[in-house]
Amino acid sequence: MANKYIPKDKMSKKKRRAEYAKRRGSWNGVSPETRVMPNKKAYDRNRARSQMRRETQDV
């Protein structure tokens, strides 16, 4: 007999999680955190410090 369709709201929490995990797939070892580009307009203490060092070395 074929699997019957059961609506998501009637599934148990455990079965719902298994269903979502099966559909989701994987990142194949790639971390999504590393894909976020840093905001160039935001203040970055390390960037500011290195810029000050470059300016003082040139003089």
C-alpha cells in the first residue's frame, strides 16, 4: 500500500522534524556563517587601528 498523505498539522512533532530534515539537504561542509560579507560601513576597530598604523608609518 502506498504512503497516505498526512497534513503537516496532524503529524507528530518528531515526524514533522524528520520530514523537514529530509527535504532540507546539507551544506556539504560549507559553513553558512563564512558566506556573510562584513558591512563595510560599520565601524571595525581592527580596520581603524591598521589604517592608523599605515598613516603613521608613511610619515
